[in-house]
Amino acid sequence: MRNPQERLRDIIEAIDQIMRYASRGRKAFEEDELVQNWVVRHLQILGEAARALPDSVKKSAPLVPWSKIIGMRHILVHDYFYIDAEVVWEVVEKDLPILRKQIEKVLEQMP
């Protein structure tokens, strides 16, 4: 079983993997199914790592939108026919850079 620090590093790694291909821009994301699948898969990994964190870790970082992260993971995994590429791109562009910084802070504060 992975410990909380490993799960937090999993989140950072998933963000880095997403940003690697998101750096190609929105047009590449919209036109390339492989890029879309890459991004969605790593958002799933990110959400699964967040879901598996102990409540104590989540409570220590109340500014991190844990429930939204986990909720998005559920949609990506279970309601994949209803994935909105516009929403996914917005998360990638606006939310992930902020989330990465938040997770780094959580990691720094852990023993």
C-alpha cells in the first residue's frame, strides 16, 4: 500500500505528465485523440491518488478542492461518454498549475 507522500508525489507526477502534452496547446488537444486520452488517463491517476489519501491529509490542506478532484475522477472513469473536452482543457490550463503548487506545499509540511 502506498503511503500519503507517495500518493502526493503520484499527483505531481500525473500533473507533470499532463503538462508535457498540454504544452502543445489547445488545438493539439482538440485534434489529437491520443493527447486527449493521455490527459484523461493522467487525470484519472491524479484523482485516484487523491481519493486514496487519508482524511487527515485532506483536512490538513482545506484549500485543495479534494471533492472536485475525486468527483472528476468518477466522471472520467464511470461516465466517460459524457466527458466534456472543454471542461477537461479548462482544468488542465487553469487548475493544474495551482494544484501542483498546493500539493508541493502539503508535501513540504509532512514529516
